[in-house]
Amino acid sequence: MEKLSNQQVTDAGLSDWRMLAQALHARYSIRNYTKAAEFITAVARAAENDGHHPDLRLTYGVIDVSLCTHEGGRWVTRLDIDMALKISETAREHGLEPQPTGVAQLEIALDTAHEHSVAAFWSVLLTGSPNNRVRDSILDPTGRVPVLWFQTTEERETPRQRWHFDLWLAPEVADDRIAAAVAGGGSIVDDSAAPSFTVLADPDGNRVCICTSLERD
């Protein structure tokens, strides 16, 4: 299946869903676990019929759903768009309220000049297998741990921050989150690539990127 661009995903009109790093994400509030179980059962039936399976996570008060196609990585394809539309309709039928601005995804980035020598270590440490490296990232197939990706950097002797978080948010809440972080003592280091990503720092200078799907391929 063809990988869809962010613009193609946006044009699909998925009001319940937001594109984050690799997948489509939706969140629905639930009144009780019985209603949640009925919704999950209906989604499971649709997924089995179509042979395309979302990830579902039930926690107190909400169900989180994510969709992507696993073909040499994690991508959004037409299969995911079609399933997202079915899940949205199922949610409406079960009286679930979408909370699209509540979705988020945390990735961890490691600056390294030695990706090929360190990747197997991190793959087996985080996922239990040395074989879960996909391109520049370690992807746990069960989603137990955040994605780890390697940001290529030059060799250097001077100590530097080598780890940083990439926090993916729904685009409409990113500016408010950045403003709240600055009000909490942080600072904007670089917003030249906004709204794709904005680099923040805490009062000690530790950096984090607030990322959205906007202005990306």
C-alpha cells in the first residue's frame, strides 16, 4: 500500500483523529467499562473482517486508538484511513465522545555518530530483541516503550546533551503547551521550523522538541 503524505491524511477529513509521528491517533471518553467493552468488541469485529488491526488501549475514562500499516516500518495508508472512518462511526453509534486534542506521543532521540554500533544494544535492551530496528529507529512492536530514534551527529569531545524528548501533539494545542512550558520556567531555543517542531529548554538548558504533523511531507 502507498504511504500517504500528511496532506493526504489531512484531506481525508478525519475529525476524530490526529497524525502524530508514525500513526493516526484518536482518544474517546467512556462512561463506563461496559460501554467501552462493547465499543472494543465492535471495533475488533470490523478489524477482523477487514484484516487490518488497530492498537487499542483502555484506561480509566478513555480509550486510545492508533492505526498504521506495518510494511517495512510504520506508515499511514488508505487502509488506515478506511478503518479510522469505521472506528469513528462505531464510536458515534456507542455514544463515545472524541477527544482529538488529548492525543500525544513521546519519542526519545539520541544524538550519536555511531548509530550502527549502538542500535543493536538499544534494541535488545528496550524491546528484548536486537531485530526491532527500522531505518533510524527502534520500534517496539507491542508499543510498551517509546520509540527511540538516532539523530546523526558529528564526533565531538565537548560534553553535550545527547538525549532529548520529542513530544508529538495535536497541532491545535501545541502553542498553548509551549506557552505553558515557558510560563513554567522554560525558554524557546529555536522556533525557525515551527509549526513542524519547536525546540524548548528547561532552566538547566535540557532540551525538548514539541512536534506536530504540520508542514511535513
